[in-house]
Amino acid sequence: MELKILSNTAEMGAFDALNRVLVSLDAHRRSGKVIVSTNGCFDVLHAGHVRLLEQAKTLGDVLVVGINDDISVRLLKGPNRPRISSNDRAEILHSLRAVDHVVVFEGLLPLDFLEAVKPNIHCKGGDYGVNGLPETEVVRRYGGEVRILPFLEGRASTAIIGASEATSNIDPLTHRILSDFLSCSTLVRTSGYALSAIIASEVQRMACILQSGGRILICGNGGSACDAEHMAGELVGRFRRVRDGLPAIALTGTTAVLTSIANDFGFEEVFRRQLVAHARPGDLLLCFSTSGNSENIVRALKEARALGIATTLITGREGGRAKAEADVVLAVPASGTIEIQHIHRAIMHALCEGMDEILSGAIN
């Protein structure tokens, strides 16, 4: 990794600048000062960025900001980004009263930046979760901690750029649709940080269940019922690879069964009674629920526990009452139903692809 540092006075060469900044940080530590860091693309600086940086500075004495170089911003944000070069972004940031040093780093993640700076506190904004961040392990290795700071609603470079383009070039309806897509892209990245490690672990568990002769039983309501049937189709049919069908059953797919149970015992029982009929040791129950409060999902998870079968809940930020009943919870860091459903499908596809890779022997 190449690090480029802007000092308090002027731009310097990469090697000398890095060493000078690290010497400065070491001196600050020896004098008992707290080093704070944060990172991001900071493409099109806005009030949310400024507020984040000011909050971060209040946590310590020296604030070091890492920013992605132009190549990594392009990979993260798309071919038309960044709108502002790394040199200009660094200069603008460095002019802010809260910022002491700016580091331009290569690569998508700031791991090498954090290895060099070794902050006492590393800050991230918005919907990130501490335990899902790849940065957390590096920061904790050196005795530091990660803090999540609130962000200013409605402020995101991607959305601002998209809104600006839409205002000048396209009609209001297209503008609205584009803004929705851009907001979703931000949530996709946030969810990837928060959930990728948990999803990888769940892929391993599900693959092991299938390899051992178990089945995956899937349920949900409304749009989540569609997700349940979609996932069963991907497993029984195929995902990317042509392979034999995998044993998966959507508990939403038989109209006569659903309506007879709902008519005779109430809609709350439609999944639980099917579990009693079909589940056997070694199976796994996978539930989709954006709120986590659907009574038929809660009852199904409780019954699965009584039957001794594994359970997974794919839900939203809070997880509802169902959260306490599941072995594994994949909670999208969002509260809106539409936004949660977008990510549920991404999670479903990640699970299917991961299982295909393991079961085909492509990865261990």
C-alpha cells in the first residue's frame, strides 16, 4: 500500500510524510493524547461529513482521516466517480478545523491505514455495526475501539450526485427512481460490511446440514413468502452451477395445506403445524421476516427449538420477537420494509451461491 500524507503545513513525499506523521502520533501517545481516526471516500464533501468529523474530533486530541484513492473510489462507486480527485479531496478535508492529518490510501478497505496509524478510537458513521466491520479486528488488535457515530439524514455523496444529475438531465419520476437505486446501493455496501462474515458462517452450517442428509425448510409472509419460494427454487433447481437438486421445501407453496390450517386453527399455526408434520432431526428452518414480529414465524421458531432442529432468521434491524427464538440472526441494518427486502434477496443469493461453491468443492 502507498500512503500519501498531507501535513499541517504542506504536501510532502509519501515516505517522508508517513514517517513524520507516525513519529508525531507516537509523540502524542507518549504524552497521553488520544488518537482518533475515520475513513471514507469523501467525494463531494457535505454537511454530514463535516458533522461526522467534528464529532470524531471530540472523542480525542488528534484526528487522522483516511480517504480512498481515485482508483478504489471508482471500484466502490462506479465509473463516473470520484467527482473530485484525491489530492483535492485531501486538501479540502485538511482545511477543516477538526482534521489534523489526511491519508490517501490504496485499496477498498482501510486496513493498512489502520495498521500504520493504530488509533485509540476509530469512527464510522451511520448504519454500520461494530462487529461486522473488517476494521474492528485491526483496531482492537492494538487496544483501540470502534465507535459508530450518527449521520445527518438525507446526506450521502452518492444520493447528492445522483439528485443533481437527475435535476438537470431527467424528469422527476426518473429522478425519484434513480434516487431510490442510489440509496439502495449505499445500504448494500453497509449490509455487506455488517453481515458478510455471519453469512459466510451460515453458508458453512447450511452446507454441512445438506451434506449430512438434512433439509432446509423455508417460510415467510407476503413478500417474504415469495423469498421463501424463490430460495427453494434456487436450491431444488439450480443457482449458477448445474448440479443435482438440493433438498429444500417452501412451507408456503401448498394452497390447500395453508388454507386448511388457517381455516381450522388460525393463520398463526400455518408454519408450526407443517413443521410438526415434516421436520426431522438434522433439518434447518429458515425464516424470512422483515419485522420479526409475525406470530406464525415466532411460533414456528419455538416449535423448531422444541423439535431440536436448527433455525435461522433473516430480518430487519430490530429483529422483533422472533430474534430471541432463532439460533442465527441475519439482521439487515435498516428499518424500512422495502429496503430490508432488497437486502433479503441479496442475502438469499449469497447463501445459495456459497452453498453451491462448498458443495461443488470449489471452496472448502
